[in-house]
Amino acid sequence: MNKNKHIIPLFAVVLLLLALGAKTANGMALAVDSDSTAVKVAAPVIPETSIIDEVIWVVGDEPILKSDVEVARLQAEQDGVKWSGDPDCTIPEQLAVQKLFLHQAAIDSLEVTESDIALGVEEQLNRWIQLAGSQEKLEEYQMKSISQIRQDLHDDFKNSQLVQKMRMKLVEDVTVTPADVRKHFQNMPEDSIPFVETEVEVEIITQQPRISIEEINKVKDQLREFTERVTKGETTFATLAKLYSEDTSTARQGGELGFTGRTVLDPAFANVAFNLTDPKKISKIVESEFGFHIIQLIDKRGDKVNVRHILRKPQVSQEAIEQGIARLDSIADDIRAGKFSFEEGATFLSEDKDTKNNHGLMSNASEEGLTSRFQMKDLPTEVARVVDTLKIGQVSNAFTMVNAKGKKLCVIVKLKNRVEGHKATITEDFQVMKAVVLEKRRTEVLKEWLADKIKRTYVRMNDRYKDCKFEYQGWVK
């Protein structure tokens, strides 16, 4: 049989002729075999603009669809990304590079947790909703329900996190020496030396407003009620988690965390989660730094556990907040009066365990390790807003902030030091300059790895892409 023709049973001839006429609108010709047992339909030549979707690249055994490119283009436009080259060439190449990293991540058995994925999805959804104006407008624009949009985003975020993990693994052993840094910058033109943004060092004293016993008991009673309803078979744990859990990163997944190691969990939570043995039973109430939980086992796999949980957070009363503000304002007045130093106050009065042993000095975790310097954008929003108004050595009035664990705190801060923005120097900004050289080395290593991976990977693309100017060589076989 001619591969350019399709065989259609005889009983369909009449329907085809009625629907299409002797000749279809796009020029498809109908012909009846001499034995009158079949109709042959010559395949039409379809203009590219009429194609709804198609495979445009294949990398290994992974296809890249035309629709994948359009979605990536739309996402980039929404994020304000500017292309350095032709987007019709750049986007497919970027998707192909992603396929190579994902393939290696699968070989190396890299994983990401569902809670991390969910957090990224919710952040993206919130950005889109803000851009659209409302959830309803976003659904109308994308012609999908919010649950469908969320599901589409899930795999994208999972893949992007796996790619990032794979990139970091490939360059984890890359290092640079002080001599490498000096050599890199010694003959560099002045206008190429990196600019260091304004940096500050901040000391902090925090106290958490007291939560009433009545509020704590109210939360515990809610969790006991949830346990009773699940035990009686009135509903499922996952349903209650979706409705009532205050862990927004997992609630939409029915409270499921995904397979997680002990060290990344709150210690009190981990002790209970890893001791669960029966998926039909629900844990006792657990208090962690985030609030109060009940936990249900899903499965165990080696040194990891997958559980569901429901988090409820006792609410702080306005009266307690006002009392906390007044208490810290009094402490700030005593510091200004010289009764004791801010550092002494932080050591003996602060409830922030991460800073009190360091005399209140906040630390910033970077790729190069801990540092006391922050750019304003790296500080908690509430802290940055206050610090921006302070002079060096000045102590703020008390204010409130929400910490990384979602708890409201009363806070005072002192601006210990401010270094205005400037051109980097080896003596003052070695870590900044080292980071520049290290990033350059890492980029070189990744490019070498990709060049080798492309050579050893099957790649096929539509002819229209073969004249593209790609960043990496070897795509066109």
C-alpha cells in the first residue's frame, strides 16, 4: 500500500462524500479502487500555520512539541524575559538543554519533595492571579480551571527543581583560589569590575507575643475533632487537610509532604512521623515551631517517610501584640539610656535562638557560607523597611514581623553598619569577587558537560531549525 494514502472502509464512502464532497476544502482528493472495496484518500499538504501541535525536536527519546515552545514563550513574556537571539531558535534549544539535565538527573536518582514543588506552584499561581486581576480572570484567560492550571504547573516546577539540583551537582567540586581571583581581576577594565550594592549589618531582638491557654486548647480541640471524624469514617484525612490545614504548601495535596528525610523536618514532628507504623491510625497532637499538627503515615522508603499532616496555628490576640510592642519599646528606651547595650539585651532578653548567641547579629546564608552582610533585598521585608530609615548605631522603635515559620513576632533592630554601593575591591569585597570567578568557572564546566552530552545524545529536529544560530554546537547531526 502506498504510505501516502489511507484506506477507508466502503461503508464510509457515502458519509465522506456527504461531509467533504468530491473534493475537500483543503484539496484532499477521494478515489475509489477498481474493486470498489475501499476508498483511498491522498494525504493533503498542510500549511505549517494550520498545524495545531507537532513534534519539532526529539532529544534522546524525549519529544519537544510546538506547544511546549509557545507555553515557554508566554511564560517568558509574563516574567519580562528578554531574548538575546531569535526566540524561535533560543526557546527550543533551552528546552533541549533542560531535557539533557533531566535525563542525567534520572540516571543519578535525584529527587525533589512534593512540598517544595507545591510551594513553587502556589507562588507562581499567586503571581499570575495578581497579573490577571483575579482567579476568575486567570481561569478565563487560560481557559482552564485553577486546579488544571495548578496540575500543569506541577510538572514544570518539578522539572525546573530537578534541573537546578543536577546543575549544582555537576559543579559541586568546582573551586577557585585567592590567586585565581587576583589573576582574573588584575587586568580587568574599570567598567567591568562588579558593582557591590549597598550592604548592611543588622542586630535584632525578638519576643513572641504570648498565646492564651484558651486559644491553644481551641486549636487542640479542633485537631481532636478531625481525628475523631477520620477514625469514624465520616471523611478522609486528605479532605480535612485540603479544607483546614494552614500549611499552604501542602494543603492542596491533601497535606502530603512527599518522601522526606528526618533532618529536613522539625525535630518534634520528625520524632512522631518516623515512629508511625499504621497508615490507618492518626498520630497524637504534635507541637512544633510552626504550630500544632496531627500526622498520618502514607509510606516509608529506606530513611525517608511520606506522611500527611494538618497544621493549625493558634492566633495571637491584638492585646498580646500591643503588650509585646510596649515591652520591647521599654527595652529600646533602656538601651538608648545606656542602662545596657543592645548586644547584652539580645543575649539575655531576645527569644530568637538563631541570633541571641551571636549578640543579636543577623546572619545571611549564601553559597559561600554565612555572612553578616545583607543587601536590602535579602532582609525580611519588615526589617528592611525599618532599617532603611535608621542611621548607623540607631535603635528602632518596636514593630511586628512574620518569621519564616509563619509566627508573628515583636521586634526591635539596630543598624550596626552600612556599606554604601561601590566598585568591588580585593581587600574589601573578596567574597563578592570570588563569587564572580566561581560562577564563571561553573559556567565553563557546565558548557563542557553539555557539549559532550550533546555529542552522545540522539537529536532530531525539523528542517526549519537547522539554520538556527545555537548557543551550543552539535545539535544538527
